[in-house]
Amino acid sequence: MSVTSGKTRPSLTQEILSHLGLANKTAAWGTLGTLRTFLSFSVDKDVQRLLRAIAGQGVDCSAIMGVLTNRTREQRQLICRAFQERTQQDLLKSLQAALSGNLERIVIALLQSAAQFDAQELRTALKNSGPAEDVALEILATRSAPHLQECLTVYKQNFQVEAEEDIKSETSDILQELLLALAKVRRTGLQGRGWGRVESIALKQAEAPSTEGTWVLIFTQRNLEHLIRVFDQYQRCTGHELEKTVQNRFHGDAQAALLSLASVIKNTPLYFADKLHQALQDIKPNYQVLMRILISRSETDLLSIRAEFKKKFGKSLYSSLQDAVKGDCRSALLALCRGEDI
């Protein structure tokens, strides 16, 4: 790390983000992904590379990952279709037969459509024995409205049940209300800046029992621009951040869910940076979290997530992955992360 006059210089990524004015905004611009369209893309050449990688005596994992982690999801879907047309075989099934473990899981995630991937993650989160709120909130609160609508459609097609029905059967109380409201894919703003103050006062008055509905309504049915104004006005009115009230007012799953939503609202890239950092803290990293975030954000805002990670934890995401991740999926995750932030 370069030091000049006793001060730490910001990384190149941070400098770029600060000039663009995007570092503290949520993922709405779609141009800060680490994975861009491969300009020299040739679907025929990629099909041949993959065939050679799985047809020899030993599987060439490096060649497989070299193709899949350097193509956008749209390009990977084209490769899948071309592979099927040329070989009469399904690429995903062919690669599953050749791979195993975390590398196989990464390949499945890379070759599925974004909606299929999220639908499967949501189903797993709701049906597993562990708490559902973390993954369910991540998907329902951070995906764009068109993408989320497609995800919920795929969910019903694949599992023969509405996601809302699984939410009702697997969750309860305010957590259930929050997830159901988010799944309706309707967020609106109220005209005029004065409404931020009005709704901040409504939240302040909703600190008594049996007023949870106000929190659910505002947190799930308002757009992010409006919610930022509500948060700002709330702090002006009360002298403290809204999260402090959440910690005092709610407990358990409801508290965790509302705090997560507040984090998404205030700074989505930082929300994901925190999740990645937590996934790397255990003796054995949480590979599912690492895979889901790196793959799902690689074409939207992973550069911004990297900048927030370095800013908060003083170490780059790339170096953290290098130190913590072992095994055959290490190179794939590093390829998705793309580079070091010095």
C-alpha cells in the first residue's frame, strides 16, 4: 500500500468510484461489474474448448473455468445452446458428470439463468432447517423488479408452488410479513420531499406494540430514494439513527431482517461487502455465500463491493479470498473477483 505524507492513498477503484459519485449509491447503474461482454467471443471456439476439456483422459478444470468465468451470463447461455445443437448433449449435465464438489456447484450457478439460480437459492433457503431470512431477504430486497418477477415465475414453474406459499409455511410473524411484502415486487415513492419527514414521524410513533405494520409498509413498499429521505429525516427528528430504534424495538428474526433491509437501503455494496467478510471469517469459508454473491453481482456492482470491502476492512476482497479459499474452486472465485485493489 502506498503511503504519502503519512496518509494512506485510496485505491484506484475507490478513486474512480469517488469521481463517478457512485461509491455510496445502490446498484442501479449496472456498469460496475467485474465481468463484461467478451469482445472476441466465438461460440464455436468456446464449444470446442469445452469439448476438449472434458473429452480427454483428465478433466481440464482450468480450461473450463477459463471459458465460463470470462463470459457474461448471456454469452454462457449461447454456449449452452450451441453445445446442445452440435453434440446433442446438455452442457450442464456433461460438466456435472466431469466435476464434483464446490467446482460443480459453481458451474451449475454459472450455467443457469439468473432467475433459475435465484429461484433455487430461495427455495433452498426456505426449505432448509436453518433460518430463512438471510438468503431470502438478500434475493427479495436486492434484485431489480423485472428480475425478481422472473425469478418468482421460475420458482412456481420449477417447484409447482408459489414462493409466497412457501414463505407462509416456513416463516412467521413480522419476518413473514416482510418477505411477503417484498415478494409483491411493488415499491413506490411519495411525491414531494415533505413525505420523508411525514413517514419518519410515522416510524417514530410506531414504537409501541402492535404497530409493526407501519414498519413493514414503509420498509418494503417505498422506493430507495424515498427511504433514504425517511432515514435522514428520522435521524434529524430523533437525534439517532433508525437502526438504534430497530435494535431496541424488535428482537430475533424481525430485528435481523429490519437491520438487513436498512443496510440494503443505505448502501447495497456495503451490505454485500459485510456478507462476504462474514463468509470468510469461519475456519471453513461459507462457499455457498461466496459463490452466490460473486456470481450474482459480477455483472452489476462487484467493483463497488470490492471498494467498500477494502475501505471497511483494510484488506482487499481478492487478497481475502486468496488467503481463505482452498481447493479447486479458488481460481474460479478469484477470476470472478477479477483483481487486486491496492
